[in-house]
Amino acid sequence: MAKKTNKNPMAQMSWSLNIKCPKCKRDIDLADVDDDGVYSEPIFNNRWDDLIDEEVCCPNCDHEFFIGGVEY
């Protein structure tokens, strides 16, 4: 019996969560600094409001600020 193969293309997911530092005005992709799932867990569990007032430290200038909300 021949082995059945899936000829349908595989989907690949990528994600980003971009925010602009209010001090240095540089864009930050929070996915790149999310080593412990602080940002990804609420996003992928449809709890976006959990990120309101979550603290962010800019990796470019070390300014600390808070997320005001998430837009899609």
C-alpha cells in the first residue's frame, strides 16, 4: 500500500505586535522581546485587553511606558 502524502500547501504563521516608543519614536516589535509570553499569550488567547497598561521597556532607549491598547 502506497503511503498517502498531503499535496496541499502548508500554511506558515508569523506574528508581530508593533508599537512606537513615545520617547525615541522608534518602532518596536514586541514579538522580538517576548521571551516569557507576556505579549503572545494574551494575543493568541483572544485576551487583547489584558495588554492594556502592560509595561514596555524600549530596547533602543530604555524608556519605560505602557501599552494603551491593541488594534487589528
